[in-house]
Amino acid sequence: MKRLLAYLLVVTLFSGCAMVGIRPTTKNTVQPVAVQQTVNAPRPITQSQSKAEAKKKEAAEIVNYAEKCRLTIYSPELYDSLLVNWYERNVIKSYDDFFTQFIDIDPTEVLVGDVPDSVYEARLRRLVSPVNLGYNNILKNSIINWTTRNKGTVSRILGLSQVYFPMIEEELARQGLPLELRMLPVIESALNPTAVSRAGATGLWQFMLATGRSYGLEVTSMVDDRRDPVMATRAAVSHLRDLYRMYGDWTIAIAAYNCGAGNVNKAIARAGGEAQTFWDIYPYLPRETRGYLPSFVAANYAYTYHKQHGIEMIEPPLPLCTDTVTVNKLTHFEQISSTLDIPVEALRALNPQYKEDIIPAVERTYALKLPQPDVTRYLAREDEIQAKDSMYLAKYIAQPKATLAAQSSSSIHTVKKGEVLGTIARKYGVTVSQIVKWNRLRNANSIRPGQRLEILK
């Protein structure tokens, strides 16, 4: 039985390689290529052989079989490759299923140009949602804009949605919010995590600094969590949930997300205090916010019915399958790039929250996102990566040592009768104000004979 299980393990792994189109080229490296299974499996052991001989031959045959396949049985790289293949296949499948199974429309129907109002209305009615999408001339004009002049943007969004929407939808579902809200970062930033508005709003969800910090986002000179897609999404969904609890209507909550609750409250007051939807307060909202909900509806429409308007997807520039590792030491992107041959630009794209290419893991740990196949390589060479800190972080590492050295280099001067601070300062090559500061003197004349003064160098 043990022999059979061992044999099945090897055959299963080899078959898995063939199934996903992967053949390792070295003992610890795998590449996507066409696989030809030409190695014969171990032959059954005859009953005439002793148990000891059988076990020995069994082990030898399994090792020989694995070596001929050039396959490490428990290879982390193999598991990573299988995971990438599985994840990407499922992401693409779920993306396609949304348009083929959940959108009840003839895929061959293409309407480019003048679309009758009845078609727009019918298509929007199919998008049943807690967010009341509605239909009117304002929405129609926005839909036309998104399916004509903004076709290039929609093409990019279709590709980037495969990267960001699974994460955004998961967080929306976790907090019980409508999945259609995934389109808000499309309106806010066109799914660009480093976007910055003229007012300073930053990231996928365009958080202002104060609002971001109020939802737990770290914003310092080195780190800006508003640019972290995961952290910013968690904060944005919590913010949207709070706004909905305040207003009880998603169209008003969406408007408040754009212009702030204060402006929405003023608009409600000007509307007579009985407003129940976005359209009740529409005339009293800031000009930019009046176009915000129409853009949200139009983006949902364009995303769902892009094929009917001849819009094609542009492949996403980022890997679909990624994972994170924990970094517990001050690390520069160049340390990782030079060791693992990952372009710095790729590290920046996956980790936009680190503003200076530095992970400031000094007093706490931070997350580093990598393509799934590179996670195992990072863990295997983590010590080598961290050993390069003095090469790329010299000024950050040396600064505390230099400060300590400066503080330890000092002299004690005993004031003699008739001496003044000017004379003492010239003797040590410092200034009078420095001596006053170092010794916490009231002024330059407040010294006396026999007093000990500390002179720093």
C-alpha cells in the first residue's frame, strides 16, 4: 500500500504538470512549455523479491523517475506555478461568466451609434441592484459619453478590473454592501492607485488625508496607505457603510462620498428637508457632484454592455496572481530587485504605498506584495536580501551612529576669572549661542569663575 501511494504521488504530480502545461527545466525552476510524457513509470515489484529489496528498489525507482522528469516532488516552485495557473484560470472564468451567464442579452447584438431610449432603459433594468440606477436624459448623455469618447478608458478598466475587482468585491461582500459599488474607484481614479487630485485626494478611492487617517490609514513621509489598494478599499467600504447608515439611500450616500456629508446636508436642507434620493437634491449639489452619480451609472452600464458597443479589453499590466510576505527590517526595493531580478518598476506597481521605494520596517512589520512565483524565491533568499541593507540604505543606517558619535565627542571647560563666552567660543571653534544652548544659560553673561561648561564638537 505504501509503495502504491508513493507511486501515485509521483504520477499525480507528473500528470499535474502535463495538465497545466508546465515542465521544470531545472531541479527548482518551472517554465510554461509543452510537455511530452516519454518517461516510463516504475515497473511492479515481483513477489520473489524480499521486502527489504522491494523497499530499496521502490525508493530508487521513485527517485530515478522524479529525476528523469526533472521534477522535485515537494517543489515550492511547482506549487506556486499550479496556484498561479488555477487562480488566473478562475479569475478569467469568473470575468467571462459575469457577461455570459448573468447578463441576459444576445452576445451577437451590437448597437454602435444611436441607441433607442427603450434599449438603454431595458438594459439598466436588467442590472437589478440596491443602488437605484434609474434612467433619464442626464444618465443617457453620460452613458453616451462613456461608450463613445471614453471608450479607451473603458478598455483599460476592463483589463484592470481583473486585477482589482476580485479584492474590492470581496471586501464589499464582507461588509454587506452592494457589489455595484466596485465602480466608484473607476469614477474616482480610473483604477490608478497613485492618482492625486488637485485637492490632494489620493489613491484608488481618492481619500483626503484627514478622512483616510480617520479610518486608520497610515500617511507619513515614507508610507501612504491611501495608495495601498487593499488598505484603501477596506477604509472606503467602511466609509460608504457609515454614509449609508446616515442617509438610508445609496444614491445620496454616493453623492456624500464625493462631496462630503456637509455639502449633502446643506443640499437636503435647501431641498426642504424631505429629500429621499440623489435626484431630489440634484439642483443644490456642487457642480462636480451633479455628474458623479450619472458617471457611476454610466460606468456600470459601459462595463456590463461593452461588447454591445464594440469595446475591447486591454490586457492588464499587472499579474493576476500575487501574494504578500511580511518584512520586519528596513528594506529598499533595490535590495529585492538586485537579488531576485525583479524590476523596481514592478515592485513599485505592486506596492505603490511605499513612496520612496523603502519599506520602513523598523518598529513594526509591513507587507510586501510580489507575483506568486516570486514569493518562494524571496523566502529562500531573504537573508541575502536583508544583508544588502548597507549597500542601499547607508544614509538611513549610518545616521543614528553618526549622531551618537557626535554626542559622545565633547569637552568640559572650567571658566577662569575674567573669561567671557566669546573668548571660550573662539578657543573651541564654536559660537556663543551654541554654548548658551548646550549649557542652558540664561544669556551670554550668566557665567561665573569655576563654572563647568560642556562644549560639543
